[in-house]
Amino acid sequence: DRAPAPVLTQLSSLVRQAAAEAELGGLRPVGLAVAVPGLVARDSSLVVRAPNLGWEGVDIGPELRTALPGLPVTVDNEANLSALAELWRGGHDPAPRDFIHVSAEIGIGAAVVLEGRLLRGTHGFAGELGHVPVRPEGPECACGGRGCLEQYAGEEAVLRASGLSPEQAAAQHPGPGGRITVLAVRAASGDQRARRALRGAGAALGIALAGAVNLLDPEKVVLGGALTPLAPWLLPALERELGRRLTDPARPGSGAVTVSRLGPDGPLLGAANSVVQAVLDDPAGFRDPAGAGEPASVRGSDA
């Protein structure tokens, strides 16, 4: 519920702090990547719309570039960065070349990887699964539509269906990921209302994903982000809906929906690794003029 300006001021302060700590360790930052829960215009730092933040038309690049002048800044949707982390660091053997990555932070996000490359779409908005309507006459969504997936499988929707307000859940387990932890603990302890809410969320996810799977024919569907600790209660209903709705029963259904090993850190790992990947793609472009001739970002043990 905060306006962009104070958030960006605080973020800039954190960036400067991280850079100072890196310098003490003999390291030089070579890039900054930011994961955003919203639509980011392709090849820009403009957040076109982040419904769950209440932000529209916010260019976050200029503020962050003043934090560390000369540092390349990349801004991307958090679901996209989670999918890239899955591709680069997911631990699959072999790594899938075609998959849909579904994650949850504030809302439900998704990203599509085809032939090892992220599908961005013309404007950079591909993958907005959370705003696919699963029940067209359902409740109004923050995006302006009705019956969107987020209204049934988003964090706040599942909390309310389990009998908790978001505020109550946060009070029970403060801190990042605390509300999801409350849901997981309740479901694991046998709370039938929590389990019923998660089954409903899984079914809604299955309905939305069936259309995407029928359209794109991926090798796998990967659940990531805050969905990972809830997977034991989401997957049965999700896979059941997929099995009922796919045109080809051999497509992802039972056994082809996997749970990410990266968990809630997916967006952070994707952001960090996007910078590392840029260095690996062009090491010469990142040489430190004051250094010993090696790329600054790969000296030492912690690239």
C-alpha cells in the first residue's frame, strides 16, 4: 500500500549498502536487476501496471541509477526471473527446454520458456496467468476483470477461504512468507478448512493451466515461488483438472507437474543470475580498469 517514491528511496539505500559491503570484500558490482510483481514494458524499466501494488506508469530505473551511477539496471517481471532461475539453476537433469513456470508472491504469476528461451510477447507482458478468468462471472479483480485466477488461488483469496484474514495470518507468523507458512502449518496439522481452500486453489490453477498447456504444448509445468510449500495440497486437484481438460492425455498431467527446488527465492536468484549471465556472455565488457586484468565480477570465490 505504499507509494512508489518512498519504496524506491528505501531500495536505493539498500543498493548503496550492498555495494559498500561488496567493496569491503574486494568486489565490484557490475549490474543491478530488480524483480517486480507487475507488467514491465519490454526493454525498459517502466512498470506499466502492478495491480497488487497499486502502481501504474512508474519508471523505477532513473531513481535506481542514481544510487550507483554507471551501473546497468535491468527491471523485469518476477515470474520471468523465476523461470530463468529455473532454467539456469533449477537442478533438472536434463533441464527442460519447454515449460510453464507458475509462481506466487503477491499474486499469481507465470512465465513461458520455449526452446530454452523466455517468451516475452510483443510488449513484454506474456505469462499473465493470474488474470486469466476461470469463472467469468466471479468476483471483481484488481486488474478490472472478473473471476480471475488470483481471486481463487491468490494468497489472500486462499487465506480468506481458510477462515483467516491476511492480517491475522501475518500476526501469527510475521516476516516474509509468514502468511504462506501459516497456511502450510494448518494444512499439515489436518485443518480441513485450510485443506479445502487449497484444493479449491489447486482446481482453479488446473483450469487456468489447461488452456495454456493446450495452447503451448510444454514439456513440463513447474510450481515455484510461494506455491512450493503448499504443493502437497495443491497438486492433486491441479493435476485432476489438467487430466480432465487436456486434449491429449499424454501432455503434462500427473507426474509432469513438478515443484521447484528454488522455492520463494526464485525471483532473487533469477535477478542475480541474469547479471552473472551477462558477464559470462561478454567477459571482456566487464573488465575492471583498476583491476588485475580479469573480469571484476568473477574474481574471487563469489561471482
